[in-house]
Amino acid sequence: MATTTGPNPAVFHFVIIKPTHYDDDGYPIQWVKSAIPSNTLACLNGLAEDVRRRQVLGADVDFRIHTYDETNRRVRPQQIIEMIRSSGGRALIGLVGVQSNQFPRAVDLARPFLEAKLPVCIGGFHVSGCLAMLPEIPADIRAAQEMGISMFAGEAEDKRLDVVVRDAFNGKLAPLYNFMNDLPSLEGEPASILPREQVRRTSGSLSSIDLGRGCPYQCSFCTIINVQGRKSRFRSPDDLERVVRENYAQGVGRFFITDDNFARNKHWEELLDRLIAIREGEGLNIGFTIQVDTLSHKIPNFIEKATHAGVRRVFIGLENINPDNLLAANKRQNKITEYRAMLQKWREHGALTYAGYIIGFPGDTKESIKRDVEIIKRELPLDILEFFFLTPLPGSEDHKGLAAKGIWMDPDMNKYDLNHRVAHHPKMSDKEWEEAYHAAWQTYYTPEHIETILRRTAANKLGRLSTTLTTILWFYLAYSYEGVHPLEAGAFRLKFRADRRYGMPRENPLIFYPKYVGGTVVKLAKYLALYIETKKMVKAIEQSPDRYNYLDLAIAPPRDDEFETLDLYHETDGGEDALARKRRDEIIRDKSAGVPTAAPINRLAS
């Protein structure tokens, strides 16, 4: 904490809160340890530290920073209010990184602070996305402003946080700070960092870094392109090294690089070379999780250098295996004819692969979804598959289009977590769509397929069997027993009777506590039973004499006839068209290179 001068220095509290959202019963989703760190919280904390270091409020002001990630730490507004009052200081309550599903919770958290006459500001994707895409400010944001909550749209770098902090300190917080038309450069900006005690509340003591923002693609369901822009902005290798070193100095060596698509960062090679130099030259034990697209393997040396730099987990936006669905969402960059080669290459280099899969494209039916999941299980060497409802998120082109046409969307923003249906489907009834979503999870995570994934991992000498097992269990248990999406899950669910959603009645303690405690005990018993069962499975696989000889279709080396025989390319018209395009491209390429080409085989005719 910064020292102060003078006998009675002024005190300013900057309280930075990343809110969670409510479960279906109206309780905040919280854990003893959460899954993913909040990058916005890390960025704002780093920017706040810079504000304090530069003494933006003056040398005689004791600038105090308090960070809360509500997914792993209970936020008690009354205690925070009493802390501020006891010091006699001024304050700004910043609710940061607020996504659409978190907006109702953010407003509820703001209520007691407003009653205590403390200034509150909300920023994040919901506010920024709505201001970027909608002709008028939506009713929920207007209502929050009428309560006295200030809104921040855009990004706080380039000393924009200075403006908000000064206004709050002087009691002149504006109703809206809108920087959406002027996205800042990231190079040279303060490092994103969280206090060690905050990082310890995430599973694996994981922190985060963003090395680039923005995306050049035009997926209609995406909010990033409209909030962070289509022109990418990047941090430098020096910025990256500073972030890593500052975190490593406080014992944090695992990082989630939150860039939506690190493979399209034009500085990827310089960044990875710097990480390799740090790991090899100084022996720093650092590891990374990244997000990439389905064509990352086509970039020469990208996968080799990424895994050499410490990348062990890779999130991939697979989204769908039917090209017609991908085309409907403007995700033209995904080529299903590259999926197998891409996944096999990541596997060969020892990376654990995760893929997102969207349920509810216009061409989907309950039957087609189950069919496609079975094809993925059989033909793609994928470790973790996670499913999402196609959701018209505020800030996306999909949401803008539906709003403009007056088409129904669920008015409760709390449901916009990709784990709830919030619109209607053109083919499926609401019930069928929901059943299809749950059927996808149940179809992929069967005991038989879990064993298959583990056998594939065990057959790879770079595979990490224990890590794969714990990751599978995390996803399976979160969906099956916790009723939340695995990416917002955690270890040991926390519930507090007094924290229920505004407007919902507080439950009788004789009902709440037995239900919470009893439910927890039952879930832990189920967890333990499944863990024992799968550990036996792993032990048998490890001791199998043919462990390294295991082979199935997904991990088999490419065959000359695989484009003719795999269902991936022939179960849909879109797959057939994608294969035809690939063949045309190959013929054109071969002709330009002077290579004679053989006539393609027509699988359907044969």
C-alpha cells in the first residue's frame, strides 16, 4: 500500500468487483475455487496500480485498491461500506467485466452502495455491446442509470481510468463514459496482474493475460468483433515478459491467454520466442492455455513453437461440423476438411484440446445433433467437447437483427449465459431444442467414450493421462450434478441464504440449510464414486500391455481414401460441398504447379 504524506491524508478506496450471475434458484454462482480467472479484473487492477503509482489524485491521497472476483469470494456490500466509512475516505465502486448474464447481479450489488451514497460505475461487454449495436440504450441499462449508476463503455487503457477516478473523487461521476469509437493501443500499457491471494482462489492458481484484442472475422453470434473491434490491437513481447515476470515473482506461473484467437496475432512468433527464451534460458516453470481457430495448424511452426513455449491446453472454436450451419453464422473461416489434420497435429505435440460446439443453428434438429456428436466421437481426435446454446448475445449481429424485427428474446438477461435457451428455433420446438442440448452432453460423455479418450491419451507418449482425466471429470460433473456450464463451474459450491436475487423471497432456514448441506453431501458422494470408478479405468489402461498400440479411426494416420469413407464429409450436403471445394482447390493448385491430377472418386456413385 502506498505511503501518504501529511498528518491527515485523504483516503480513496477503489473497490473493483467482477460479479457472478444467479443460478436458476436465484443464488449467486460461487465456489471455494473457480475455474477461470477474470482477465478484466486483472487488467483493471493493473491499471489501478498504475493510477496509484502516478499519484493521479495527488501525493497526499492514500489510494487503496480492493479486488473481488465474486465467482470465488463472497461480496458483502455492508462490510465494504463500513470499511470505507471507518477510514473516513471517499470511494468508487467499479463493477467490471460485466457480461449480459451478470448485469442483473451487478445492479443488485450496486443497490446497497447507492443507498450509502457511494458512487457506482458498471462496465463490460453488456454495456459496450448494447451501445455499439443498438440504436437506443436498452431498458435495463436506462433503469440502472435512473437508479444513479454510471456506465462505462469501451476500454480503460490510455489513462481513461484516470478520468473516472478523478470524477469519483470529486463527487462528479458522469452518467456515461463512452469510448467505443476510440479503442486504445495496448502496447506499453500496465501489466494485467492480480494479487497472489486472489489467484489462489482459481483452480490451479491460474492467472490471465490478454496479448491482443479484436477479431477480423464476422461471426454473427460473436460480440467481440463489435466490442473490441475488427482491427486487432496487440501487446509487445516486452509487455508479455513484464506480465510474466511480475506474476512469477509472486509465485504465479500458469496463465490463460484470453485472446479470442491467438493464432491470428501477427506477433505470435515474437511472443512465443520470448516465452521459449525465458523458459529455456532461465528455467522458469511457466505454462499456458490459449484459444485458436481451426486453421492454426496451417501456420508454419505455430504449433511447434506454441507447445515449446509451454502451451498445454488449447481451446478451439469448432462450433459445428455442418458447413451449412457455419455459413449461416458467417463463420466461413472454419473448414471441416481441416479438422482432423488440425486436431491430430495438436495431439502429436502433447496439447489437450477443447472445442466449443454450438447447438441451435437453423439447420439443426434433435436427430442431426446426436448424429453429428457421434461422428465427432468416432472420427475426430478431440479430448473435451463443450456445448452452448446458440444465443443472441447483446452486442452481436444476431441480437441486433432479432431486436430490429421485434422477434421474441427472453427479457431476463441472467439467462444469457449460453447454458439457457433464450430464443425460438425455426425447426425445433423450445422443448426439442432444450432436449437436443442436453442430449449432446449425454451423448459425448458416456462411460465408453470417456474410456476411449483416456485410451487415446495413454497411447500418446506426450499425453498427460491424469490431467485428461481430471479435466473430463470437471466437465462431466459440472454439467451432470451442478447444473452449470463447466466454464463457470468450480470446486465446492457456495450458497448464502441472504444473497438471493433481488425480488425473490428469502428461504426459510429450516428449508435452505438442509437442502444445501444435504445436496452437497449427495453430490460429493457421487463425485467420489465416479472418481473411484474412473481411477480404476485409468489404472487398467496404464497397466495394459498394448497401451501404446491402441489405435482407432480418430487417431489413425491419414489414409488416401479417408475423404471418401468418413461420415464427416458425407452425412450432410454441406459436407459434400466442402469436400468438392477442397478437391477443386487441389486441382487448381496442382495445375498451377504443373502436377498431373487423377480424376476424383465419387463415393456416392460408387
